[in-house]
Amino acid sequence: MNDIKESFEEVSEDLEEMIADLKEERDELRVRLHLAKMEASDEWQELERKWSKLQAKAKQLGGATAESSGDVGAAARLLGQEIKAGFKRIAKQL
């Protein structure tokens, strides 16, 4: 009878310890998820601003002279590369 009681107590203690460990891990993940969400949101807002600039540059390129089109095109390509890299960073976080 004592063996059964000791076994029950051991299982109960193990279960309580496992629940405590899982709760701690869950709480830590919840905080990390919240922070990642905030970081991704901030980065998304910045990428949206860059997207608007890229669209404006594309319109500029249509009305640019041959001399200035190279500068506008280079700036647009650079901006496009920054946006692409930002999208990849956000995708990694998801």
C-alpha cells in the first residue's frame, strides 16, 4: 500500500514540476511572440513608406530625361532591394 502511495506522490510531483516548467516556457514564448509581432509591425510600416517612395520613383522615371533617368533608376533599384530584404526579414519572423 505504501508503494502505491509513494508512486502516486512521485507521479503527482513529476506532473506538478512538468506543469511549472511548461508554464514558464509558455510565458517566455508569449513575450517573445509579442515582441516579434511588434518588431515585424514596425518593419512593415517602414517598408510601406519605402514602397510608396518606390512607386513615386517609378512615376518619376517615366517623366525623366535621359540624363536623369539613370540616377532615378539606380535609386529605384536600391529601394526595391531594400524592400525585398525587409520582406525576407519579416517572413523569417513568421
